[in-house]
Amino acid sequence: MPVASTHSPSTKARAKRVRSIRSLRRGDIVEARSGGTIYFHGEVQDTAPGLSTVWIRDESTGQRTAASMDDFTLWKL
């Protein structure tokens, strides 16, 4: 699994934790984090609230990746 980066103070200050996938919309910029590490950072492409999953177009790789709230915490920027 690719690792984008660790937290930076400026990112943490403006990011808001996503508690419900339903609050996300296409085009929102999010980070998928686990254990203090940012694994994916990019634009929301699609959501599946019933699966607690969001598809992100990762900025660093350009790949479309599914991130589940079971595996990651999501942060809206």
C-alpha cells in the first residue's frame, strides 16, 4: 500500500474528520489516514455510504482507490 506522507501541522490544522460518508460529495478533497500516516490524498470520485467506502483519485499517483472507513479515518480538507 503506497504511503503519501505523514501529517504536517498545516494539514492537521485545516482538516476536519469525516464521521459519515454521507457528508462527502464528488469533488471534495480528502485524506485517508491510518496510524498517523496519510495513505491517500485526493478528490472524491464516488461514495458508497452502505459500504462505508469512498473512491479517491489520489493526487500523487493519479490512481482511483477505494478507501473504507473500516480501515482508514477520512479527513476533509
